[in-house]
Amino acid sequence: MKGELRNFLLELFFPKFCFGCQREGNYLCEDCEALLDVSRDHQRFKTENLSDLYFALEYKNPIIKNLILRFKYEPFAKELSIPLASLIIDHFQLIENPPPFLAERTGFILIPVPLKKRKLRWRGFNQAEELAKEISNFLGIPIINDVLIKIKETPSQVELSGKEREENAKGVFLCQNIEKIRGRKILLVDDVYTTGATMEECARILKIVRAREVIGIVIARAAPGEDQF
């Protein structure tokens, strides 16, 4: 009852507006959602440490860019994790050859790209973890968020060039409780893949401690420079 009253008061005094068209009611209305061209295609994307990458959209779409910015930066809209994760799930279901973790979920675990404690306190939540929670609810695959940790403060990747991002991500992550992931297949979740420096470094650390394979999952893929604002 208290929760229902709280939600009513929040809606009354702080109504939601669509980040696409400013219509009152939801952060993403049905009309704007229909303008988002969720990818029906998937091409294998393999790097030195990632065995594949799944992304729902191109970041250049102004609606998705605005949604992600409001998810990550002030004023924060934590609830955007639900429609944003739904776009990823739509992608899984739309592609001709479904990802392996849809058919065979045994052996997979979800790991969100971690934040440093200072940034977590500032934002109040880890956006990658919120996305992973929604994906976990759909897939029935557990989240493990006490293995991969960020041990060093770094400048935001958005402010850096491709080479600088690669250097900025080195030595930033560490694995603990490694018995939880040894021999497992990891679904590594983040919001945007640009140069891939952060996700590649996370995957490298996970592979060092004997993760079987690492598959990246993000909302959108951006060309270098597109994620700047």
C-alpha cells in the first residue's frame, strides 16, 4: 500500500515525459519506440578476448542517444533500464539465428561492467547492472556482480580518443571470487560499445582467470566520437 501511494505521489508531482517527443506518461512512448530501428541482423563480432557482441541499435539514432544520456547523466532516470533492456531483448528475439544463450542457458552467467565506488555513489546505481537485472529476469540467467571490480579511478572514456581509451582502461579491473566464473560462459553487459576498450579489458581479465568465453551485450554501438555530448 505504501509503495502504491509513493508511486502515485511521484507521478503526481514528478510526471514522466517521453525523452523523444516530450509527451507525458512514459520515458519512451509507443510512437517514439516505433521509430527505433531495432536490428534484425547479427554478424559475428570477434576480438582477441570477446567471442561475440550483441547490440540492439546504432547509437547515432537521436532518440536512443538521448535515452542513454538521461540514463547515465543528471538528472538520472534509473527506470530507463526497463525500456532500454527491452530493446536488447527485442533484438535477441528478432534476429534470424537466435543467440546460443536463448536456447541453452546452462553454464551462462551475466556480469555487468563495474563502476568505481565514487561514481556509484554519485549516480546511485550502476547502469550496466540495472540492464543486467532486466536481462536476467527475461533469460533466467543469474547475475554475478561480486567478481569483476573496478580498482582505479579513470577519466570518462567519452572524453578520450580511441588510443587514449585503450590506455585508460588498462589495469583498471580485477577479478575476485574467481571460482564462481572458472569454466563458465560470461555475458558481459554494458550500455554502449564504441572502441571496445573497456569491454575488451574486462573480457581479458575474465579470460585470465579461466572464464570459458565472454560475449558482450550492449544497448547500442557507436562510431568513435559519436558518444560525446
